[in-house]
Amino acid sequence: MNQGYHPCQDFELLKKLQLQIINPLIFLKKKRTRVSFVSTMNEAIIEMDHVSKTYPSRISALSDINLEVQPGEFTFIAGPSGSGKSTLLRVLCRAERPTSGEVVVYGMHITDPGFKKIYQLRRAMGIVSQDFKLLRDRTVNENVAFALEVTGHPRKEAKRKASDMLSRVGLEEREQDSILALSAGEQQRVAIARALVNSPPLILADEPTGNLDAKMTLDIMGTFTDLHQKGTTIVFATQFTGLVKRYSYRVIRISNGQIFNERKGDMTQVPGGKPEE
């Protein structure tokens, strides 16, 4: 099974989590002993407290990261290649475990030694990774539909929703083709469609426009903007300063594994309406 998008078996939990896209003020709160749903106005859905990651080679990928992301917020993680952006996102979906510090996502203390609900965590998010993690033996449509089928959607409905999402990313004419027949940019768009098709309340996107031309980048950003305006929380890693400047979202700048600058997002401005001066 695809490890980049590896959902659990608790379908009822997914339906509850998906309600957040309708009412982003309702989200998961986890105590150490149990999980419950609560309503709140100010609770962060992502909390990173003094998080560091050092690899056995003594390379420090993250150093004392403190970060909070609020429900419905669009946050750019901006920095050059090798700055720690990908590691930060991999820590948030628990593909990597930090060397020290605490990470809480939707109230789940995912850095606890006894944490075993990785499938539950992954089910709350859509993940766009740089290596795509597509199923090479399936068609374009089947790759996207798979994300729905494993969560209990009937195959016919899954294929229909996959078709709709592929149209949104400009691949309606390629959906019956083999993944192997697609360019890197087209595979990138399939990975985006797969991450978004379930309407997850949280999206972690690692350089999702890295292989796309300027026009397709703006088209894909339009899709992310639509989801954000409907209440989806988005953490979007990119090294492209021009993309960051074009939108009025919050920007966390990272270099050598450390946060060194932040620009607050303007929640009252239409996203993408005015480039930063």
C-alpha cells in the first residue's frame, strides 16, 4: 500500500474530521487518556514546541522550532533547498520523529513514545510529498480514486469524484493513462489531486508546484485558495519567493533548520488579490 497516503480503518472518525471543513471551529481535542470533540475559538491545530531533528550523520535538520497553526490558516513555510522545510512537514505527519521537542496535531501528542494512532493522524490530512508516491500499476484515475476507496467510498462514486478533481488540475484527458506515461509535472498534479480529493481538513504540501510551469502553478494555487476559503488549513512549503510574495498569507521563513522571520497573514484580504510590496 502507498506509504505516503496510508489511511486507517476508522471511517466514522474521518466523517467527523471532514465536518471541520464546514465548521472549522470544531476540531479534535486529545487528552492523554482519550479523544473527544470540542468547540473553541483559539485552539491551535498544530503545535510544535522546541522541536529539533538531528540525523545520525550529525546533520541538524531542525533546531528549536516553535510553531502554532490556527484552524483555517494558510501558512507558507518558505526557504531554500535544504533549509528544513521538508523535514518539518515530515515531522507533522510523523514520517519523521524529532530528536527532541513535542508536536501536537489535532490534540494528538504525536511525539509521545506510546503514540500508535498514525493512521488516525494521516486520515485527518492530505499530504503532497515531493516524491509523489503514486501507484505505478494503476491509471491516473485509479490513483486518485484509491484515496477514496480505502475510506469506504463505493468504487463508482470514487471514480466520479476522482474525475472531478482531475479536471480541476487540468488532467481530464489523461485520467485513463498509465502513471508511467505522465511527465513529472503531470505526476505532480496527480499527487495533488489525490491529496485533495477527500476534502481533508488539513493539507501538508511539500513543494507542490515545483515541477509546474507558471500558468499551471497559478491554476493549482487557485485550487488551494478555494479550499482555504472553505475552511481548510494549509501548510505549504516552497522555495519560490515570487509565489510567496504574490499572496497575502502568513509566511514562516526558515534557514538552516531555524525559523528566522515571520510575516503575518492578512485574513481580511482576498487571497492572491494584491502582491506584497
